[in-house]
Amino acid sequence: MSITYSAHAPRTRVPEQLPAPADTRERVTALFRERDAIDARACEMGGQRVRGQLWALEVARLESGDDVYEPYGVIAAAGIELSPEALAIIEELPQDWSRVCRIDTGGRVWTASVKEKTRAVR
């Protein structure tokens, strides 16, 4: 019995656009504004010592037109239900690709890898 090795390089995954509502970016921005306001009130009321910056930073990135990388849970928290077609695409992705998506400046939602997110956020 002989072992043969493939001379082919591993396949590089290409981002796929997911079917999502046209107002996805606006809805995610609204969610982050709401969470930022809750955080601000909690700080003002003494419920926390330091005002968090995470939500405010994400709102700023969204408003400036940057591409943003978010977990699919954020999309759901913004009240967006992905279609069965989009869910089927996500289900078939490798683990590194099935956790985050990229929302581009036009509000389109793309599959993305955690590695891609890490490179973009640096």
C-alpha cells in the first residue's frame, strides 16, 4: 500500500454575500446606540464605576462607514432573522467562518473568518 499526497494547496474560502434585509446596518447601529445609552445610564446611576466604550466605539465605526465584523448573534439581537437560505450557507461553513460576518458600507452581509476579523480590527 502506498500513500499519495496531493500537490494541491488547500482551498482558500471566498466570502459569500448572505441574503439579509437592506436596513441591516441601520438596525445594528440602532442596537448599539441603545446598548450604549443603557451603559451610560448605568454609569450615571452608580451601577458601574466606569463608563464602557465598546458600544460607543462600534456606533462610531458604523457611522463612519467602516466595514464591521460582528457575531451572527448581534444580527439576531438587532431583530434580523436570516433567511433559511442564509442559515444553510452558515451551517456549511467551517467553524472559523461560522461565527462572524462582515457588514460592508452598503449594508450587505458577507461571510467572514475570525482570522479576517482579527486582521481588520488591528
